[in-house]
Amino acid sequence: MGRYLATRLAQAVGVLWAAYTVSFIVLYALPGDPAQLMAGADANDITPEQLDALRAEHGLDRPLVVQYFSQLAGLFRGDLGQSISTGRPAADLIVEAIPPTVQIAAAGLLLAVVLGGGLAVAATYTRFRGLGQLLLGLPPLGVAIPAFWFGLLLIQWFSFTLPIFPAMGNKGFASIVLPAITLAVPTGATIAQLLSKSLATTLREPYIDAVWAKGAGRPRVFFSHALRNAALPALTMTGLIVGQLLSGTVVTETVFSRPGLGRVTASAVQTQDIPVVQGIVIFAAIVFVVSNLLVDLAYPLLDPRVVTGRRRGATTPGATPGGGTAIPEDQTVPTRSSTPEVAVLHGGAA
């Protein structure tokens, strides 16, 4: 276990370094002069000597390699430098913007898991084929809907037509609802697509037939055995889902005029505020790394073989990870047509 954690931590450090390096190269490759952007509306009246003084003040006149290693050393000290556009420490700007973003991101993730997971379970568990197909057709629609358009639609319905929630700002719980729903719809649709497909595949595995043959009831087969193993691919997507939520805040916070990392990111990119953008990239990379590390640590709870590396010799061919449903080799595994209950389950899950 210790070696496993050490390997994952080493990979995490590599990801953070790569994220910092790529962001540094991309930002310096963008057209435009940060010094002129700092001068603002008076850029046309400022003299070349004044622009040179601005570059020297912020270290923009040094060779690119020197700037890279200087900023990298500052990152190890926890110093992201000063914001080019505001003159304030970049770390302070980012720390102030985190709480409002975490509010809507956490609420959006909770809604996405509940709605997406519930939709996948309902579509797969129902005995009515038409209802299942209807429910399975909703996730692609949720993925295809543009976030900004859906956010504006929610504002029109629930802020202007029905004045239930505020259209903008950050004023208590009510102001979180619409942004959280805007973030949750595409994320929940992704979860529903992945989990429903995984459930449908798992329900066709031979070990599920064996569980039926042992006399287990339909809820136990579905929730205790199939859902547990089918959740592994969805759990793997957690890191990407968190990243999707963070990227979605840029649009969502702009639509709902909320303070947060999204608006700070948009403003920093527009003004080529390199220290702020790099700080946000590092923060997003840390969130991504931590979420994936937590997923890796959660895997052994569902399948201890992830850590031990052992494979149980007494598993049926094609059995999915999970361990709890292993079948001895000397036990005959019935076919799907061997019991009436199996036909009912697979007919309802089609």
C-alpha cells in the first residue's frame, strides 16, 4: 500500500509540473504585450521608456528561461507573484475567488450524481421497455444543450417569468440553485450515460446469472451485485467530472454575474495576467490530482485486487471486478435461459 501511494504521489507531482510548464508556454505564446495591457486605455499615449519600465518592474524583460525558473522557484515557496492587472498578490485573488466557486461546484456535483445516477438506475431497473428507452434518450440531450443557453433559459423561467430565484449575484442559498442546475445538467448526463451502459453490460455477465440461480431477489441482484461493479467506470470518471465542473464555472459565473474563479480566469486570460492564470491552472491541477488520488484510494473498497494485485482463481470467465460475487470453479454456472428469473431481469434491463 505504501509503494502504491508513493507511486501515485510521484505521478501527481509530475502532473502539476506539466500543467505549470504547458500553461507558461501557452501564455507566453499568445499575441500581445502584457505591458501594453497593463497601461490600459492610455497605452497609445505612453512612451516606449514607460513600457520598458513596466516590463522591468514585473520581470517581463528577462529571458524566457530565467522567468520560467524564477516563477517555478516562487511556486515552491508558495509565492505566485503579483497580478499584472491589479498589482495584488495573485494568491490572494485566487483564494478570495475559491469559496463562491466551490459553493456552486459542490452543489452541481451533488445534483449531478443524484440526478445522473438516479436516471441510469431507473432506466436500467424498470421493467417497461418504452420507459427505459425514453429515460436513456435524456442523457444525450443533456450533453448537447449549451450551458450558456440553458443558464439563460433558467433565468428567463425562474427569475423573470416566475420570480423564485435571483438572476445574478451571490446572495445566500437561493442564488446557488440556478448556477448549480446549469452545471449539473451536462455533468449528470455524462454520469447517466456511463453508468447506464455499464449497468447494462454488467447485467449480462455470467456471474449475475449465478446469483439469480442462488435465489437472490431482483433488488439484491441489481443493487448489491450489479450496481456495485458497474459503479467502477463511473468512479473512474470522477476526476474528469470535477474538471468539467471547474471549466463550466467560467460560463456559469459569467451568465449569472457571480464572483468566483471562472470570472477571475476569464479576466486574467483577457489581460494576459500570467501569474493569476498560472495560479488558477495549478489550483485546477491540484483539484484534479487530489480527486483522482481519492478515487484510487476508494478502488480497494470495491475491489481489493487493485492494491494486492492478486487475481482470484475461482472466478467465472468474464466476471467484473468486485470480488464478492466470485463463483467456485466446481460450481456450474447456469445460462440465461436456465431460470425464469434471469429472463425477467434481462428483459427489463434491455
